[in-house]
Amino acid sequence: MDRFNEIKDLILGLEGDFDKFYDKKNQAAGTRVRKGMQDLKNLAQEIRIEVQNIKNEG
């Protein structure tokens, strides 16, 4: 469940930047959103590999 909490924390941490970018058109916030989404993608890939490895062990 720790991995799920990592994803949730990452997404919740981006909420303010999403608001600033989409509602207030803050370009720096857009950069932070893009970085956060890349981090989310990388974390999701790590979790996919971890799940596959656990599945294959059993």
C-alpha cells in the first residue's frame, strides 16, 4: 500500500500547480506539472515492473 500512497501524494502535490497553470495561466506552474507528470509516469513504470516480478515469483 506504500506505493499507492506514493502515487496519491505525488498527484495531490501537483494540485496547486494544475490550478495555477490551467486557471491562472502561470507558465512556471506548467513546467512543474510536466515534471510531475513525468515523475508519475516513471513511478507507474516502476510499480508495473514490481507487480510483474511479484506475480511471476508466485
